[in-house]
Amino acid sequence: MIKVIRAVTFFAVFLFIGCVKPTIYTKPEFSNVTKSHKRVAVLPFIVTIDSKNQSKEFTIDVAKKAERDEAYMFQQQLYAQFLKQQSKGLYTVEFQDTDHSNTLLSKAGINYDNLSVYTKSDIARHLGVDAVISGTIRRSKPMSSAGAIVLGLLGGFWGSTNRVDVTLNLHDGSNNDLLWKYDHEASGSVGSSAEGLAKSLMTGISKDFPYKKEKKK
């Protein structure tokens, strides 16, 4: 078992293979409409794991739990990546701590199950932020964790590839306008992780994400 657990380290690296160039939209008037923005919140993702071609162990209850767990994993990991970029002085805004955001959402009666019922401006008002980043992820396989990888190694739970379709949206908190949209498709190796995917996505996102400070001439 120790050998199996050690193997997790090897398999936990996310690899992009056959990546498709992302599609990016930025509102033409972005600089003007966001010049007063100071704080942005990252919401839990909406995650869907394809139920086709899964093992018999992957029941509906297991799928729902995996989707919920991944929703918050991606939220936290993307937030962490934004903080790293922010520490380099790249952005004009700050990013609200995800734990604080989730606490405020919970107090307002908003959670993963009913998140899509509320408008982004409603959510921004509850969070006290100027804009919100939301995301949807569709996966062909569940996210790997130590337990999941062990299950895969022992029982063949994992397939050879893991397709991931990601959409990120940035909405204005005052009027719900879409300010920025990022669509990306990729496939990953067995053992894709939330941290690995977030890091890989951030490589492209950090180059095109708005709120960037102008370079001094």
C-alpha cells in the first residue's frame, strides 16, 4: 500500500495533451466600466462529471459528492493562482478570500445547490464586491485524489485520458453585464488534479485576464 500511495505523487501531475486554443471575449468598454472596481470574488464552480463509461462504483451519490468537492477545490485553487499573480503586481484589483466569500454566501442562504438561481449582481451585493468570477467545468472523469488514484490503480477506475471543458465568466456586480469570458477545452493524463488544472489554466488566463496594470513606459 505504501508503494501505491507513493505512486500518487507521480500521477498527480496534470498534463495537457491536444489542447485547443482558448476562446476569449472582453467587453470593448472594459477599462471605462471597471475603472472604479477594487475587489473581485471567485465563486464555487459548477461541475459536471459525465456519467457515461464510468465504473459501477461511480454511483449518482458518488458523482454528486465529487462534483460538489471539485466545485470548491477549483474555487480555492483558482483563487490561489490569482493571488500569486497579484503578488507580482499584475492587477489593479484585489481578490476576496474564498473562505470569507463562502461564509457570506452561506449567511445569505446561497450554496452550491442553488447558486445558479441568483444573478451575479445579487451575489456581488451579498459579497460586497465589484465583480464576480464564476466557472463551469465538464469532465469526462472525476478529479483525482489520493483515494481515487489508489482505487484507479487497484481496480482500473481511471481511463487513459480525461477531457476537460472549462468556461470562466467575469460579471459586473452592479448590473450583471458580462465583462470577460474564457472558454477552454483540454484533455489530461490519468491523475489530473484541481491544483494542476488551475495552474495550467492560469498560464493562459494570466496573459489575457483584464484588470491588468499598464506597463510603465
